[in-house]
Amino acid sequence: MILSPYLRFRRDEWAPLRADTPLTLTDRDLDRIHGLDERMSLREIEVVYLPLSRLLNLFVAAIQGLYRATATFLGHGEEKVPFLMGLGGSVAVGKSTAARALRELLARWPHHPRVDIVTTDGFLWPTAVLEKRGLLQRKGFPESYDVRSLLAFVRDIKAGKGRVASPVYSHVLYDIVPGESIVVEQPDIVIVEGLNVLQMAPAAEGAPRVFVSDYFDFTIYVDAAADDIRSWYVERFLALRHTAFRDPAAHFHRYAGLSDAAAAETAERIWADINEPNLVANILPTRERADLVLRKGRDHAVEEVWLRKL
């Protein structure tokens, strides 16, 4: 018998765990969830994300209870501290779609109507810095992030700071947008989504080993077979030729006129040179650190849910 730190549920075993949680989303709500190459269905919401929202609601209530207990012990008023969730996984695996689905569902629970999403893309070093350090072809790798600023961001959120700002990253410009920021003002839940949310970057000599994941109340890893993720990446690249790449200001505008064959070849090369090595060396190894894993099949539907044993 092989022991595992996870309880594993097939799709049909996970679905009943929604209990009596009502489905309040409609087809119109799905427009705020869909990804470029991933269409979320109400059935997927009902079977996978509704039970997950129920579980997260229970975790939020438990964490809030701990804060109240601590406030009672200390004899002062309870401070509002957001529930902080990390959501990781590979490029093109569907992290952003999953985050938006959870935001829509969690915002409908009575005690946490304000749910914000922040992506760690905003903490990538600006292109000029990456070029200076010879890291432009390693964007998304651990060394391409301003980890110190990301740590300060999540630390300030968990400290209950009233306004916490995150830089804005533009996938069109392929760079940080100067002067722009996303301001988080004590929402009930913050979902931090990115490649690196579960990574443990080496600390400088003599520095305390504090990681972004140390501040999370719950973590999720979106998983799939590498070949499927590669196919989704190529499909997304092909679709972007008709959307974002059309913008003359876009970093990848030069790819807009490629034929299907040339675009697919280019995407396959980028995947093989950058994204796959990053997945194998830095992202996939963090899966075992997640509290919950969503294991997707070729059609983007979640086939298994792994829940860490307490």
C-alpha cells in the first residue's frame, strides 16, 4: 500500500461534497470567467468549483474564528485580515480561469463578498532590468521576479494594512506598466495567482528563509499532463494572432501575420526552450506543497481533486 499525504477524489466522488450549496451563477456570469482558449461550463462549476467554494468557505470561517480567539485572548478588538489564497501551476494550464471561477463563487457567500485577484506577473522585473541581467529569455523563472517586493506585498496584506499596491503587468507590452498599480484595500479574500506562488527561492546568506507561501491560508495547484499543457499553449498562441498580437504596440506583434504552421512551430519552440524547462525544474516540484490539486484532463475538465490530509 502506497501512502499519500492527499485524499484523492474522482470527479464523481467530489461533486456530492457541494452538499446543499446552491448554484447561483448563470451563463451570463460565465463571460467573466472564460479564458481565451478555455470555456468554463456551468456543469464544471457545479461539479468541481461549487464543492471547492464550500470547502474554502469553511476554511475562511475557521481562520476568522482563530483571529477572534486571539483578539479575545489579547483583550482588544478584532482586526480585519484578508484570507489569503495562493493558486499556482504552469503557463497555459488555466490558473486565471480557475481564479476567476473561485472569485465569482466565493463572492456570493454571505460573509466575504469582496474577493480580489492579484497575479504575480506584476512582480516580474521590468524588461529593461531583465535585459541588463541577461534574463529576458528566462522570464517566468524564479530569478526573473522581484521576490522581495512580492514578499512585502503578501506580508502587508496579512498584517491588515489598509491599502497595499501591486505593480501592473501587460501581456500586450510584455512588460510592467510604468506608474500603474492595483490597490488592494482589505477585501475579505485575496487570490494570488502565478507560476511562483509555491516556490521556495534560496535566501541570501544570513537572511531569514521566508517564502511567499508562508503567508497563505490555503493553496491550490492546477495540474495537467505536460503534453496537454503544451497543446493548450500552442492553441493559445495561435488564437492570440487574431487578438492581442494584432495591436501594433504588442511585443509579439511580429507574430500576428504568421501562418498556422509557422505560428505552431514558433509556439512549440518557445515552449521547448522556456516554458517546459521552467515547468519541470521549478513549477511542477511545488505541486506537493499545495493544500489542494486540481488535476485536469485533455478537455480542460477537472478529472481528479487531491485534498491534503490535515
